[in-house]
Amino acid sequence: MKTLQPLLLLLFASWIKSAPPMQQDLQIVYDYGTNHFEETILDQDYMDKHQDGKTIKEKKSIIIPDEKSLQLQKDESVTILPDKKENEEMPTCLLCVCLLGSVYCEEVDIDVVPPLPKESAYLYARFNKIKKLTAKDFADIPNLRRLDFTGNLIKDIEDSTFSKLSLLEELSLAENQLLKLPILPPRLTLFNAKFNKIKSRGIKANTFKKLSNLTFLYLDHNALESVPLNLPESLRVIHLQFNNITSVTDDTFCKANDTRYIREHIEEIRLEGNPIILGKYPNSFTCLKRLPVGSYF
């Protein structure tokens, strides 16, 4: 038995030497207690990526787009807006806002009145580039009650433009380039034509005579040389400030032949900014409950 032990040891030793080395799994040991860490990596793939202590970066494929593809991406990211001609050809309720009988076409750069839905009662076309109004613009819209064209470039209005609008109550033509007034519809309660270029010869003698419901009249900041004739009894507010009015008569606001006549409804008349001394015409205001605003000396 003792003689066999050395022989077995020799056989065991030779077997150990001939056995292939065991592969070790990847092990990474971090020493968090120090300012550095040690790595023990026995992975063959890792070793293939390192040579002489330098990391060999893996190749990555990079696609560099050409100019055409960049331009295409840029074009796709930009919303193309319709030009002016396309705007003009768009249906009114796409170009403007239509809501319960009201049409809002404010600041959309239109130069003509767009076709309106037949049920329209209110049109707000402020701050555009409209230059002219015609009877055709409202021929099929009989229910209009309010029109607002403030801040356009209107120079000309056909005389019959508003003649068939029997329900129209409020009309604003302020801040345009008017030289004269058209025939106004009979049911108007408010008329605003301030900041235009209207002269007295541009207003006919009977323009306001039959407007028995007219309550507010704004003709300030124009070029009037006199107060318009035949102002209706219904007026409460008359703005004529900053014109070229140089005189008034006993019949301008009152009735020269009726000393007992009183204008019951009038609340405000503004004449400041005109080259007129109101104190020179004391009999012109005897029928008024309040004196006009303006210069008296």
C-alpha cells in the first residue's frame, strides 16, 4: 500500500498539468472605500477591444444628410400660409368668423366686402383695406342691423348702398377717407363718420331730416364748415368738434320763430376745436338744456 501512494501522486500531478484551464466569468470588483476602483476583467471580448492600455472605439455608422434632404425637412416643418389671392377666394366663414348671425372680418386685409350669409345681422369689417361700398355688397342681406367699417380706406359709397337695409340701426364709417355721405337708411339710431375728410357740401340738406330714430351722431374730426341742416329731434349726442365750423344761426339747433321751443332729448353738443366763438351767438342755444362744449370768448 505504501508503495502505491507515490505512484498515485505522480499520476494525479500529471493529470492536473494536462487539464485545460477553467474559464472564469467576468468579475468586476469595485473598492468604494477609496478614490479609485480596480477592475479585473477576464472576458475575451473585452480584451480584444484593448491594446496597450488604449481603448479601441467601436465603429458606428453615421448618416450625413445632403442639402436636399435638409431642405425637404425644413420645408415640411413650415406651415405654408395662403397668399392674398387665396385669402380673397376663401369662403367668408373660413376667412372670417361667423357666429350666430354675426360676421367678424377684422384685420384680414380684405379690399372688398366678402359675400355674407343671408342670415347675417351684424358685420364687423374693421381695419381692412376696403376702398368702396356698393349696393351689390348688401343686396341679398335684408336683415342687417349693424355695420362697422371703421379703419378702412373707403373713399366712395354708392348713393343707394344702404337704401334697402330697412332694419339697419347702427352704421360706423369712422376713420376712412370719405368726402361725402350717401343716403342713410331710415331706422338708424347711431351714425359714426368721425375722422374722415367730409366737407359741408358733401352732406345734402335732407340727409338727416327723416332719421326720426337717430340718437347718436358723430361727425367730429372732419372738414365741415357749418353744422349739418335739419338735425332730427331724436338726437341726444352730437359730436362736431375739430372741424372748420365758423358760425351758427338761430335755426341751427333751435327754432327762430318759436321762442318756447325746447329740445327735450339733447344731452351733449361738442363744438370745441372749431374756429368759432360761441359767445357771439347767444340766441342759438336758448332751446338747449345744456350749452354746447366749446370756446365762448
